Amino acid sequence: MANENFPEHEHLPEVGNYTVGRYPLDWMHCQDEIARKKDWATVYDRNALRAGTSGQWEAYAEGEKVGSYLTEADAMAALRREFATRRQQRQARQTAQTQRTPTGQAAPTPSHRVAPAGQQKQRPTWTVWLFLIVWVLVIVIVAGGLYWLFSPKPLVYSGHAGVVSAISWSPDSTRIASASDDGTVRVWNASTGKDLFTKHENGVNAVVWSPNGKYIASAGVDQTVQVWNAQNGKTLFTYTGHRNFVSAIAWSPDSRYIASASVDETVQVWHALTGQEIVTHRRKSIIPNNGDSAPKTVAWSPNGKYIASGGDDGKLYIWNPMTGKDFVSTVFPGSEGNTNNSILSVVWSPDSRHLVANDFYGEVRAFDSSLKQSFVVHAAPNDGTTNSPISSVAYSPDGKYLACTSWEDNTAIKVLSATDGSDVKTYHELFTTLGTIQAIAWSPDGKHIAAASDKYVQVWQTT
């Protein structure tokens, strides 16, 4: 039954975040009700009167014992006084906090109950800090994983036992030929990386697919150029006109002729299937046949009118493929009086109006077909004091972009604007352990870029 002085529905003052609910006559009397309404249990337990075993009443406020009293009324009065005191203490603290708050800003409202007197505010333990550190590491790892997951990743073809020095796409963009110093040329399925067939050579420096897709030409240290059937690898003709190893080759747009550059300081133009020599373009070195004027690179213009070549003398030449007569020549800017510079690669724009060349010091420069005007696509990063060569440059089929090996990271490919040299995109190797990129080639359909790196061929999708 309920106490007459404190009826069953009497409400006590609000304390902290709690409001004391109904007070029963006897503490044990409410056990069934507390069991039914578990959300009241904490309130009753921390702010209540309890009938002691000695007949006295014990008053509790916010979990602290206020005292023991002979009568229930005394205990209730003491509990109310304690509530009033605690209320005054909270108000005083709130007033002091408001005075410390800058003008115009409202004092923060406590979101937790007031700690009992003498109880210090708990500080984060080492377990909390450990949890935060682990959480940050998880975020970093997940972010890195997402970046790797959605960044362009290449297909990697393996099979060569030596460094891959040259690559070439078939005109239909379905196959890739790669040349290696392991003495082989391999032909791959560009989509799957399946090795279709292998040609055995003597240390191969160059490989180029004919524009009509029927033939592949390869050349190397044995001083020969081999022309073979692109479907089955059968050798059709072997050219033996050079007196030193062959460094580069280029097909004419009609697939009838081949221009081959050699350390014997000549570029020779000859009929691809008969070996009939058309013309020899020769540069004399100070000491005959010592290679200090040897051409390293050769490119036939897409319109068929010009051949461009460059090499160890630091000069660019544009000449007539049928007569060998120079149309124009120029010293690569920065090579004047510098016997150490050389031209590493030349490539024509698809419309034959521009020629892009790069030198030993890492400068990439675009010239018009007269070689009278040029602009720097990328400046030499070390101002000519230390070589930082870009090994290969390739035009996109639409002529809008240039792909070159990165001067910052030789395991990456940079795509630049062909008009102003601005960065467009960077492609990274799947693993940096795959080695330095030696050569790159853009697929004729513009959808992929292939790279030769160490013993591997890698292919990135660009669209």
C-alpha cells in the first residue's frame, strides 16, 4: 500500500538528465514493476529512498548515499534538500561558463550529467588513442586500395628472357610484335597476351609491322634486316646491305620499301621483298666508320614524301626517299658544339606536317616539316648538365597527343598535349619491379598504349 504522506504518484524534482518517477512505500514493493519497466530501473536505483534492514531509511541522490534517517519523511526531506543543493551548484557552474564564453556566443549546453563532487573528468585512455590510430590506418589503406582498383592497370605479357627493346602494333590493333636482346621476336594477341609465335634472331634491336599488315620487318646485331610473313612467321627475305648492326627501320606507307639505319653511318632504302637498293643516305664521321655520326632513328612520313633521321651527331635530317637528297637539316637546339648529344627518336604527326624528336638530355621538341620553326614540348629537366633521356615518343592516331616515357619516373608513361606540351595523363606500371620502359607504341585505333619494359610487354587501355 502507498505511503499517506508521499502518495504513489508523487514526483520528485529533476536531477541531471534524470527525473525521479513514482516513489513506492517500500523499495522491495516495486521490484516487480521495475522488472516490467526496465528503463526506470536506473532512475530508481540512483535517486531513491530505500528501507534499510535496521528500520531506518536511506536516501540516495545520483547514486551517492545522502544519509540514513529514522523516518521516511526525514529521508525524503533530506533527499529534496540534496536535490536543491545540486541544482544550485549546476546553475553556478553554468553561470561561470557563460561569463567565460566570448560575447555573442552562447555557452555550450552540457550534454552529460554533472560529475559527483571529488570525481575528476575521465580522459581518453591509451586504448582510445590506439583505436583512433587503427581507424586512420584503415581509412588510408581503403583509400589506397580504391585508388589502385579504379586507376588504369596494364595487361602484362611475359615470355622474353632478355630486355625488350622495340614493339610494334598490327594495323588492325589486334596483335603486337616485340623484339628482345634474347634473340627473339614474339607476336602476341593484344587482348589476351597469348604468344602466337616466336621468331629466332640474333639480338634484335628493331621490329616494325608493315602498313598493309602482311609483313613484319626485324633487324639487329647480325647486320641484317629480315622480312617475314606476319601470319605464320615464315621468312620471306633477308637484307644484307649493311656493314654494322642495324639500329632502326621504317616502312614506306605503301609497304613496298624499307628504310634501315645502321651504325655503319648510313640509312639505306631498299625494296622490301627483293632487296633492290633504291638509295643510301650517308653521313661521314671524322674517323670513318667509328659511329660518331651513326643514325639511331628513322621515320617515313605518312604521306610518303619524306624520311626523317637523326643520331649521334645531334642533327635532324629530312630527305627525299627516292634520291637521298636532303630537303633540310638542322642541329637539334642545344647540340651546337656539344659532341655528347644525340637524337634518340623521331616521329611524324599523322598529317605529316610536324616532326617530333627527343634528345639525349630529355628535351622533346616539335618541328614543322621545314625544320625552321619549333617549340619545346618538354624541356630538358636538368638543363643539359646531367642526362635524363626520354627513350621513346609516339603520336596518338588523331595527332592530338604525344606519349613518351616519363622523365620523372622511368617506369611510367606521360601523355602530353601535342600543341602545348601540357600534362594530360600518366600511366604507371602494374609493379615498379617490371623495370625501365624502353619503347612505347600507340595502337592504330587509339584505344591502347603498349610499352616495352625490361623483359615484359605492358598494354594500357586509353579509352
